[in-house]
Amino acid sequence: MVIDCLMLRDNIVESILGKTTQKRKSRIPAKLDFLQSATGLILSIFITLHLLFEASIIFGKDSMYAITKMFELDFFIEGGSPIFVSILAFIIFAIFILHALLAIRKFPRSYREYLRLRTHAELMRHSDTNLWIIQITTGFILLFLGSIHLYTMLTQPANIGPFASSDRVYSDMFWPLYLMLLISVVLHAGAGVYRLIIKWGWFDGKKPKENRLKNRKIVKIVTVIYLIIGLFSLITYIKIGYEHQNSYGERYKVTSK
Ligand code: HEM
């Protein structure tokens, strides 16, 4: 009788504990998934604005200078201070690292696993699996290139401006890095935003199938537009850097006022 009671108690405890650990097991990945989506969304919004602000160089050196000074909060402090750029870079770097750590959970664990995934995508002609492959490949590249760029911005915030940036791009040979970074980040953000739209069912409306196809087209078009804007900016920085190479290190001063 006593043994029966003890067994019954053990069964109850086990089933309760089992349920709670099951609950915990199922909740944590969901929370991590949400955090990954949230950090990805923040970074996508950041890069969308970043590429636009940075494209100010296309409209002239004065425009880019004005944007640089705005980020140094010159409307708040006389002359502005590069420390605010460092603070922003630190925050973005922290989100970037968190996003990468969360994403690493889903990386293929071996080259064999990666190949299996690619074969699967080729056999199935499954476009969403292809998108995922684009994301892990570009994400891996971003880990290195994004970190170099963010570290530069964090530690040399005063070296941003029409001449300082162009000198870095051309004379310091940062343009190959920026070209790869641009392609990777735009593809990564495009694929990521599309997958977020599908995953959370945003804009599904009453006709999810049709709307998903529409959303896919819109994301593709925006991705191409961003690639073109980024390329134009980069070419402009290269051109200014080339013309400025003999005065390397000289800082820009507003002339038209
Ligand atoms: C707060 C953090 C950041 C700051 C202050 C910043 C600032 C800048 C600046 C000033 C440039 C112009 C070139 C130069 O001066 O070297 C640039 C270029 C670029 N940045 Fe950032 N950046 C930041 C974060 C990021 C992140 C997180 C990414 C993507 C992972 C990124 C991607 C790029 C790309 C692709 C270019 C070249 C753009 C083009 O070709 O038009 N940046 N950034």
C-alpha cells in the first residue's frame, strides 16, 4: 500500500515536472526566435536609414557634411561631438552581436550539413530554402565585414565626413570591403525582412497566397533599388577619394554659405 502510494506520488511528480520542463523547452526557443526577429528588424530599419543618409554624398559634399554634423548632434551641442557616433556604433554593435549569437543556433553544424541543405534546395527547387541559404551565407560574411566596419566607426568617429570617408574608401582601400559588405547586407536584410513577413503573417490580409507573392515582388524591387543607391554612393566616395588623394588627411570645410 505504502509502495503503491509512493509510486503514485512519483508518477504525479514526474508528470508535473515533465510537463514543466516540456513547457520550458518549448518556450525558450520561441522566445529566442522572437528576439532574433526583433533584433533583425531593428538592424534592417537601421541599415535602410543608414544607406539613405550615407547616400547624401551623391547630392554633394555639403549634404554629407550636414548629415555627419547632425549625427554629432551639432543642433544640441555647439559644433557637435563625435562621441555620439561612438555611442550609436556601440549600441548597434551590441544588437549586431546579439543577433549573430541568436542566429548561430540555426547555422548548419558542418560542411556536410550545408551541402545536404543545398542539395535539398536544388532538388526541391524550394525558393524559401534558397532564401535561407542566401541568409546564412551572407550572414557569415557579415560577421567579419560588419565587425570590421563597426569597430572602425566605434573607434574613429571623428574620421567621418566627405573627405575623411572618401580617403578611407579610396586611399585606405576600404572600397572592396564596402562593395562586399553592401551586397551582403542588402541581400541579407531583403531576405530577412521577407522571411519575417511570412513568418509573422504581416500583410497576409484575406488572400495570404496572393499577398505573399506581391510582398515578395515588392521586397525584391526594394532590394535592387537599395543595391543601386549603395553602388552610386560608393562610386561617389571613390571618385572624391581619388581626386583628394594628394591632400589625404585634410578635413572638409563648408564652402557654399
Ligand atoms: C552606428 C554604426 C555605423 C556608422 C556610424 C556607420 C557609418 C558609415 C559611414 C560614415 C560610411 C561611409 C564610408 C566611411 O566613412 O567609411 C559607411 C558605409 C557603409 N556602411 Fe556603415 N555605419 C554603421 C553601421 C553599419 C552596419 C551595421 C552596416 C552593415 C552591417 C553598415 C554597412 C555599410 C555599408 C555597406 C557601407 C558602404 C555603403 C555604400 O556603398 O553605399 N554600416 N558607414
